[in-house]
Amino acid sequence: MGEFIKKSIDWALAKYEWVMALILKGRHVQVNREKYIRKLVARFYGKKSAEEQEQLVKQAMDGTLPDILDEKQQKKAYSSLRWRYGTIVFFVSFFMTTVPNNVWVIVASCAIDLYIFQCMQFRAMQKIMMLYGQPIDLNDNISGGIDTILSVDRSGVMIGKYPLLQKMKSGLGFLAKQLVQKQGPKMISKVVRPVFLVVRRQCIKWFSMVIAKEDVALAFEMLIPITCAFISGLVSVVVLIPMCNKLQKKIKSGDLNPAPQEPTEAVETIPATE
């Protein structure tokens, strides 16, 4: 029995690696290194002449981004990418949680949510590694960039000791949604509703406002799914941001040692977009 469980886990991990490698080959996941460098040069050196900016781009392309960015600029660029991807995964999870309460729709929405989360994680990883001196490029198949990303992801640098548990982000959001859906009405009826009715009476007394009890019930009925969606989106952010912080600290400390990049057979890929 133990041998069967071990083989099953190994098989699941192998399939997981295969899926992650497939995701990394998507052009919407790959960060074009030159375009990202040009974007940062335009942001931090926009007042310089075109020739000077081009020289900075060439310097970074021949070396690494720390050759042209100081610590303060790196910090600003990192903060920008972290909150950008955090906002994206928040709203994706928020809207995916508002789907109709049908089992197949929920399964599909969780799969989409987790897929987009993984794409945003891989894009963040590439930019963080570039920012702190690792010139990774997933478009260059010979350099083994995909293998490097998978090696970092597999090492647990970002996701801790139990990678499979950390990957269940959408599952956590779904459980939180179910909890709020089941316990929300009880909380409303026992705690929130009486408080709101007291406020309603005071509003009528002070401002002559008329708020029907039916309106109160409708407001709470709308409040439950919005609360569920907010919790699901917050789970996404709470998972992604610390992952990015861990990778950043590991690279800055010089302790990140991904597996050596082994040349692989070159295959034609679609150019990445920034």
C-alpha cells in the first residue's frame, strides 16, 4: 500500500511538472527581457536622450539590470510588479467566485482562477529574477530558462515546505466561499440584522428616512456573495505577495541556486509580449 501511494505521488508530481512546463511555453506567460528592460529605462531614465537610453538598454542586455538600476529603482520596480500582479489575481478570484452556484461552473471557475494565478506567478518570478541580476529568458530554449523557473518553483523557495498544499489557493477560496454562504445567514439573523434594524430606527427618528424591512433583507442577500468574492480575492493576494517577497529576499541574499541550465533542443516559439 505504501509503495502504491509513493508511486501515485510521484506520478502526480510528474504530471504537475509537465503542466507547469506547458504553461511556461505560453506567450502570455513569457516576459520579453528586452521589452522589460526598455520599459524600465523609459520609466527611470525618460529625461535622458534617445542615444543614452539605447546605451543603457544595451548595457543591461549585455549584463544584468543591476548594472543600470540602483537599489531604490529596483525597490520601486519590484513594488510596482508585486502590486500589479496582486491586483490582477485579486479581481480574477473576485469575479470567478461570483459564478452561479452550479458544481460544474464552480469547478471550471476554480480551474481558470488557479491557471491565471499560476501565470501571474511565473511572470512575477521572471521579472524579479531579472531585477536582481539573473538574465533569464524563456524565449531562449537553448539556455534552459524554463528548466530554471521550474527548478526554482520546485525548490520550495516561494511556496514553503509543502508545495502541494500551497498550490491549493483556489480550493481555499472555494472553502471560504462555502463557509460564508453557510454561516453568513446565521450571522446576519443573529448579529448583524438586529444591529442594522437599530440603526434603521435611529435613521427614521433623526432623518425621517424610510427604509423598508424588505430592503434590509435584499441588501444582506447581496452582501453575502460580495463578501465571499472579497475573501476569495484576498486569499489570492495573501498567497502571491509573500511568495514574491520570499523569492526577492532569497535572490538578494545570494542564496538562490537554481539547478544548472542544461541546453535543450531548440524549438520554434511565438515571441513573447510584455
